[in-house]
Amino acid sequence: MCWQQVGVFLLAVVTSVASDNYRELTGNQVWKLNQEDEATVQQLVVDGLVDPLDHSGPSTSLRVTPETAGLVKEVLDQAGITYQVIVQDLARYLRDNDVTPLVQVRFGLTAQTCTSLNCSAPLTDNYMTFEQMEYYLAQLNSHPRVSVSSIGKSIEGRDIWMVHINRSGCEGIHAREWISPAVTLQIIHNITHDCSMGRGLEVYVVPMANPDGYVHTWTNNRLWRKNRRNNPDSSCDGVDLNRNWDFDYGVGASPNPCGETYRGTSAFSEPETQALRDAMLQVNSTGTLQMVMAVHSYGQLLLFPYGNPASNPAPQTEEMKQLGIIFANTVKTVHGKNYVVKSSGSFSPASGATDDWAKGVLKTTYSYTLELRDKSSFVLDPDEILPTGQEVLEGLNMVFLALAPEKYTQ
Ligand code: 0X9
Ligand code: ZN
């Protein structure tokens, strides 16, 4: 038997308790630069001083903390960049403007319900807590074609679940990108229940690769990105799991534990990236892992490696582009959304990411980072969960058809 394997790694993170998940953003501001200066912004990011908030182009909006504001101002002044403070207090701003009805979610007041007793489908009218995701995965495990297993534990001891669907893989690594797990769970559900999708393929999906970070975005800080590593000798927590992979490790990543893109003390220093690595190596050893897709938000982009802008083009760049265009064209037919296909180095010039390792070390033909909706914020209206899932499913369906063994393509 010839198994064709498709690894899609959908990494998503979130938390639940009746607490204020904006409080760690108290006093944070958003500064809007009056001039575009990618090099200065990139340096500020690597130095761990700002969080760039535009993810669909060169960032001119920066999140600045009370601790770093003075230094950032100095750097901008020296570079001759002027700016306006467009949000005075991000905690207050988000509390007033967040469209996600968190209170409803926390107390289980969604139109749909998902409890330990009844969670036969992922919620589509709201974001799910980590606990709800676990309820769903436990029920899914009874499906004859599905096996749900833990591939390792997070720093705080939560399980990292992988779903293997006997027909055709996905990952979610950044905590605040709530739409990623929401969409990944829909993908799992559809591949399991729609007999035509992914025929002839084996699909492996990790819907929540950073459970601790996800939980933290529900309890303390809606904009938390990293894992929850307690960094020794630093007052700042967390490692960016998408800068911790061992391919061109360190390039474009922050050496500063306070940076949003902190790379950690060494490649694969984190249990979460170790678990994903080992699971991907295991899958790859049992057949040909044809595709790895890391699912993120936001920006509506399909990125292919390498992330290091100084690298030569990756092998099979043309093939990755072509299949990417099939995906994007299909996505557009569903709700008219444009997803741009381009190299990660031209969008996010940094290496040590999942897609770099999948290409550079695993030698997977098709390696991608998918940036979901929308083009302005991580805080995406729950009304967009369903349509985002629908368009991605259609796009993946076409991709699966292109990858499926010949006997299934007629
Ligand atoms: O910077 C990232 O980690 C990804 N963007 S996000 O806004 N979701 O954080 C993009 C990663 C693209 N791949 C590489 N740079 N290798
Ligand atoms: Zn991300």
C-alpha cells in the first residue's frame, strides 16, 4: 500500500476563566508611524522593544509598553521618524471595542453549546476555550477513522493533541491568533465526516500547539503570542515557538526574552516545538509527508519558505507557488476574499519557523504558513469563524485533490 501523507500543522492557543484578559495590556499604547521604515521597525522588533501590529504589509502601527516607550521614542527620533499615539491605553480600548462576547464564552452562553457531555461538533458561533476543545477531541476519538493522541506536554503540563484522520495534517502556534484553532477544528470535523475530502491521503492535525499561551490570552492578555516559559534571569516570560525551530535558527529573531519574537536559549529548547518536531519526524518516517501547513493569522496570505531573505529560493519554489495559487483562487470563489501567495522572506524576514524547518530539514515538497483573516486584527468577530472555515476548506479540498494518489483523482 502506498500511503501519501499530508501534514498540516494548525497551531492555535486560548484560555478560559472569568478574569480580565486585557489587564496585562494596561498602559500599552499604539503608535502610528508617519513614515514607512521597515529596517528600523525590524530592528525594534529584534531588540524586543515593540510588537508590530500590521500583519498584511510593512508595519507602521506598533504596540509599545510603558517600560519600552522611552527607548522606542529615542530610536524613532534618531531615525527621523515622527508618529502619533493613536491608542492611549490598549486595555481600555479593547475592553470597549472587542467584538468577542467573552463573558458569553466563559459562562457557556453561546447559541451552540459544547460541554463535556455534548460536544459533537466544534462551535462556529464563537471561539472555544481550551477545555471545550478537549471535550470535542475526546468525542471525536470514538469515530472509527480517527485517532486522537497526545504528542507531548506544554511547559505548564497541558497535552498537545494530534488528530490523525485516516484519509489525509494542520498546526496553530501563536496564542492570540484565535481564528487558527477555530478553523483547524472545522477542518478536522469536515475531513472526518465528508467522505470525499482528502480521499487516499492520511491527514494529521494539531489544532492547538500552544495551549498555555492560548489559555493566557483568555485569562490575562488577549494579545499574548509566545508560550509560557518562565525565562530565567528575566522579568519577561515566553518563547516565540515560531522562531525556535532548527533551520537558520536565530536569523531575524529576537535574542531578548522581552521580545515578541524571542527565539529561546537554543533551537528546540521548548517542549511544544520538540513535540511537534518529533510528531512530524514520526509521520515522515512512515511515508512521504507531502505537505506541511502552519496555520496562523492574520493577513490573508499563503507564505512559502524560506523566511531568511538572504537564502537562495527554496527547492520546488515554483511548485509551491502553483499549488498556492490553486488554493488562493479556490478560496476566492467562496466569499470573494483575496489571499496573496508569496515568499515568507518578503513578508516576515525571519527564520527558525515551522515552514523553514519542514522545507529545509524534512525536505517536504509543499511547506506553507497560512495567515487567515482578516487584514487588520487578531481580534476577529466570531461571525467570521464559519466563513473563514468554509473558504479554507474549499481551498484545502482542491489542494488535497492535487496531492492525492492518481487512483483517487478521477
Ligand atoms: O512571523 C511569523 O511567525 C508569522 N506571522 S505571524 O503574524 N502569524 O506571527 C509568519 C511566519 C512566516 N514564515 C517565516 N518567516 N519563515
Ligand atoms: Zn502567527
